[in-house]
Amino acid sequence: MKLVRVLAMGLLLALGARTSAQVDPLPSWNDGAARQAILAFVKETTDVARPRFVPPAERIATFDQDGTLWVSHPMYTQVMFCLERVPAVVKAKPELAQVEPFRTVLRFLGGDRAAIAKLHQKDLLKVAAATLTGVSVEDFQADVKRWLETARDPRWKRPYTELTYLPMPEVLKYLRASGYKTFIVTGGGQDFVRVYSEETYGIPPEQVVGSALGTRYGYAKDGKPFLTREPKLLLDDNDAGKPEGIHLVIGRRPRAAFGNSTGDRQMLEHTQAGEGARLSMLVLHDDARREYAYGPAQGLPGTKVGAFPQEL
Amino acid sequence: MKLVRVLAMGLLLALGARTSAQVDPLPSWNDGAARQAILAFVKETTDVARPRFVPPAERIATFDQDGTLWVSHPMYTQVMFCLERVPAVVKAKPELAQVEPFRTVLRFLGGDRAAIAKLHQKDLLKVAAATLTGVSVEDFQADVKRWLETARDPRWKRPYTELTYLPMPEVLKYLRASGYKTFIVTGGGQDFVRVYSEETYGIPPEQVVGSALGTRYGYAKDGKPFLTREPKLLLDDNDAGKPEGIHLVIGRRPRAAFGNSTGDRQMLEHTQAGEGARLSMLVLHDDARREYAYGPAQGLPGTKVGAFPQEL
């Protein structure tokens, strides 16, 4: 299948004897350079007799999420979550209904799809602050869970957690079966992704690195302690923030990294700069029928949502 | 043995049938309430037929390090590391030899043990900034590794990594054998502890939460990217910072937590505040002969290095 096309930037070793007599670990992949690079990398790093063998403890693989593991067009799923939480925020504070950017968001949700174009980054940050902070971490988790159960992607009419790219869970599983610990390293919210990462990707919360708000420890009236989500960005897990976040949460350099846009460049560089066998891969979106096509690499349309320029 | 005395604050269930016909998982522990609480907790949470069974994925146990897993008196090991790095810092910048607090540190290292009393928290922070920041994360790791190989505790004349409390690795192993994922949650430096956590405690770097500096991603002259340790405290993993750090790095509430001082109180509260079976334990240091005795709980001498007051 050609749902995603993967470019191997890492080692592209010719496979000697193909081991595909057994069950194919990557059945959805075309038998091209990308697939072969993954198989070769695993063979090279898990066979103790080979010079570039990697001890199991050091087998760390990191995956961007939006645009790499699941669909991120036309809008990041977490942005949809923020927008769709606005009515609840306005219900609690009715005066916001007449205040921008909330007024425009309500028009968008009411069916005026074009209204969204009026919102700039600054507006979205206001919506994010109003919808993502000031609640306890447990209430937030419950909100995300409830939303994911009912929200549907407007084009595909399916839950967002079903919009993963078939070939990618195959790589996750294959790497795990080969002793790799798989991590998500996302520019999206760490606490948002952690709600569904285990069920959707088989990746536990403690293996999700993402943009993270600070929290504040305090006590309820009954003396019970709880953590509140603060409007303070502790980690901006995009661009240079990705290797920084990897160092903060994982503390080891990945052996393999997968991304799809400029925001992943530094994570891939960081991975590739280590010694020994390394694998860095990029998903390029070129299938408008089964997904969305964007680049601007290879003459595909440009985008503000996860651009893949030619130089990448 | 009575090297450490452990108070069980968590569930203290009377054990029905003792399962110690097999190999004793906690051979160094007196058969008191603390030992029984651990065994009961594990039995209660790992037997699928019991009402408070905990699924394997949720089995998270967190351990403070200094004073809980290894000796922290008379001075935290990482403070010794900082002090002993001062000569190298002064060698690179000779003018510092005449500047406080470096001058006092050099006198202390020269044999004037009393000089150290003149240093206040503020001075130690200056020493920490000079010795812990401005280097690449990999150079820092190499420095810590080298230091640990040669440094010796002045009283015990042994490497610091050998000064662990025998009963505690037994609990770590026992919990891991029972499906628990063990984490260190330390007020000490995350990057410092990660250097030896795997070898010393069987805990991989990605399961160490600690006080963390920000890092900055940049490029060397040859274009190779690297991360520099910045003089910016991203996470102060003490007191309320412990549950906040646990949320940031682990993203789940622990089922069991072990500490020894006021700095661990919030971690234990946070653990205990969750639903179902929880275990919170404290190490009290009452053996001056084989270690150090301090409280001030139970009439033991007070200390500035990990106090355990009676109310804790």
C-alpha cells in the first residue's frame, strides 16, 4: 500500500538473506528502500554476533505523533478538542460568548466553517489556555477520555483514535518485538496523548514525551492533595524542544526516530548524530484520496500543519 | 538486621497464610510490621482473584534516593561531586581561586574540613552552577562516571555507589519480580543519578525523575548537534516538586512510594491519595554505628540533610 511513503535517511543496507520466510512483520509496507532499511536496522542491532549490535537496554525508538502515527489534517486533533471544549468554558463563564476569540469559535462550531480562518496563533493560544489549564490533572484526563469517545472526524466520520496509519503500528510492534522500547515524542500535549497512547499505540503514559504544562500541587478542602494544570509551558516539544524533551524524560539518545515535518528535524539529527547504527525516517504525505497530500516537497501543496519542505 | 527501620504508613494487613516456604524475597528485613506490609501489599495487588488487584501496567513504585536507597550523610553525594570538581573549574579559570565560595571550597579540599561550615545554601548554588552547567550532557555524564570510579567516601573508604542500604535493593527486586516498574524520584540531579542508576539499582535512566536543568540544543563547528546544560532549573524535584515531577515524567500516580524525609512527604501523600491499595513507607535512620542516626523523630539528633520530624 502507498498510504504513506517513507524515506529512509538512515542506513540503507542491502539485505543479505531475507528472513521473510516467517510471518512478514510489515505486511502493509511496499517492499521498497524504506521497508528494507527498517528490516536491516533491526537485524543489524539485535544480532549479538554483528558489530553494530545494540544491548537491549539501549534500544530506544521515538515516534512523532501528528502526521507520523495518525492523521493531523486539516487540523491537529488536540486543536479540535480545544475548540469543542469552548461551549463548556462559555457555559461556566457566559460573558465569554461575546469575547474574541471565543465568539468566533462558537460560530465555527455552529456551522460557519470559514470562521476558523480568522483565528491566528495568538487566538488559539488563548483558547488553549482557557480549555487546557486551571483544572486538576485527573479532571482533564476524564474530559479528554469522554471527548475521544464521542468526537468524530468531520471527513471520515470516525473516532480520531481510529485515524492511525496502518503501516506505523506495524513498525511499533515490530520494534517492540525486537526489544525496542517505543516512545511518542510529540509537539502535542503530553497529558492529552497519554490518555489514549496505551490503547491506541500500545505505548504507556510514561513513554510519552510531549509539550508539557507545569502543574501545581495543592490541597482540596477535605485535605486531599491534587495537581492543577498551570498556564505555564514547561516544555515546548517541537523543533529543538524534541531532543531537549527526549533528554529530560528519556535521558538516552534514540537509536531510531520517525517524523514527518520540520518540527521533527532536530529529533532526527540528534538520533543520527549518535554512534553506531541509527535509523531516521520521514513520512511524506502524497495520497490525497486515502488521506491528505501535502509537502511542499516533491511539488505537493504546502501546509501550515506539519510542512515537509524539499530540504528536509 | 536493623540497618534501617521502616515505618509502614500504608495498609497494614495481617498476612493470612505466609508464603515464605519459598525463597524469602526480603532476607535482610526484620520480620516486623514493615516487612509484612510490603508482602501483604504485593499479595493484595498481584493476585487477580483479590478485590484490590492492580493491572501490571499500573504497577508503579517510586523511591527517593538520598537517605532512602543510599547514604546521604554527612553530605549529599552530589554535593561532594560539585565540591571535588572545583579544582578543575579553577584550573580553567585561575582567577576563581581567590573568589568566594571557590576559595573556601579549595581550603576544604586541602584538608580544612571545618571550612565547609562557612558555606551557605547560596554558596553551594554558586558552586553547583559552576560545576554542573555550561557543558554538554555527554561530557557531564563522562565526568560523573569518572568521578564515581575514583571518589571514595571519607568515612567508609568505599565508592559511593557501594553505600546503598542492603534491604532496599531487595525491595526493588522484589517489586520488579512482582511486575512493578520501579522509579527513582530524587531531589538530586536527574542527570547525575542516571549515570549509575542502572548498574547500582537496576533502574534505567528513563525511570529516573530528579531535579532537572534545562538543556539547549545547538551545533558544534563541525555541524554535529549537541545539548548543553543550562543554568536554568526546570524541575525542583523536592517537596511538592516530587508529585509534580512524577506527573511530568511518569504521568501516573504511584501505587507504592518510599522516602525518608520531609522532602518526600508530598510524594507519599500523593501516592496514598489514590484509590485502591497503596503503600507508603519511610526509612528512619537510627543506627549510628553502621550508618548515621538522625531524626529529629524519636529523640534522634536533628539534621539539615534529610530531616525526619516526629509529625512525618
